[in-house]
Amino acid sequence: MSTFDSLTADNPNLRQQYDDWRNERAAKGEDPTDWAEFRELVKYLGAPDPGATPPDDFVGEDWKAEHPEWVARYQGGSDQNSSSS
């Protein structure tokens, strides 16, 4: 599985793009953990596709434990076009 550090090899701006996007989403009352939506933004910006599965460090371990439905959405999902890491 990937991490933000490994994904920045292809997109050095990925972490900043996520931080900005997350803050905007939270300010609007939207889900700041929606990887599919973030992925669409990255592709819209013309940056390399970070893949269907969020990096391991996209959200913290405590948050994952509190939100098993989020973890289930991305573990073994049908849209796994980049599971190389």
C-alpha cells in the first residue's frame, strides 16, 4: 500500500493539494475524507492519478478504528487500478 511520501514521487504537490482541499471541504461541511472526490480533483488539475485506494496515512489509525465503513469502502474495492506499492 502507498503513503503520501511514496505518491509525491509522481506529484510533489499532492500533500499540499490534499491539505487545501480538505480544509475547503471541511469549511463547507463536506466530507474531507472522500478519497474518490479528492482523486477527481487531482486528475482535474492535470496531476498524475494517485490511484483508487487512498494512501495508508490518508487518515489516522484512530479515525480508521472509529469509521470501519470508510475502511471497508477502500479495502478490496472494485476500482483498484493502481495497487502497485
